[in-house]
Amino acid sequence: TDQVFLLPTLLILVRECEVSTSVFITVFLKLYGCDYGDYLNQLKMERAFQLIKNAKMQPNVVGEMIGYETFNDFLIAFKNYFGITPNEIGKA
């Protein structure tokens, strides 16, 4: 399994760091300039792009791998993030 898909949840990180949720969120935001959910989304989308472009994986398979229940949900999220659909990667 691809490591990017095994990233811990916010709750797990808070427990492991032994800090409050608010402290973790504040520190994470200062360090990375975004919240943890946005950071996870960025990692997933960048990995999805790589898998589709370089590994020539089918977009519907990649969408499922990164946690989308439907291809349409993945398609919308991908287009919102990159401004193109997964099928347009080779044309970009």
C-alpha cells in the first residue's frame, strides 16, 4: 500500500504528540501554512497526479485508492485542485 494513504488522522497525531487539539492545530498551521486536512488533501492529490501520469494508472482506481467513494467525487476534487480532469493530464 502506498504510504501517502496511511497517514494518521488528526486525533492520532494529537494523542501521539501529547498536546491538545488546539495546540496541535495552531503549531501545524504555523509550520505548514495550512490546516492538517488541507495538507492531507494536497498530499493525496499530488500522489494521485503522479500515479495517473507516471504509473499510467486509471483515474477511477486512483480515486478509490485515496479514499473517494465515487469516481465523480474524485473527478470534482481533482479538477478543483488542478484545474484539469485526470484524463487531461497527458495533454497538460
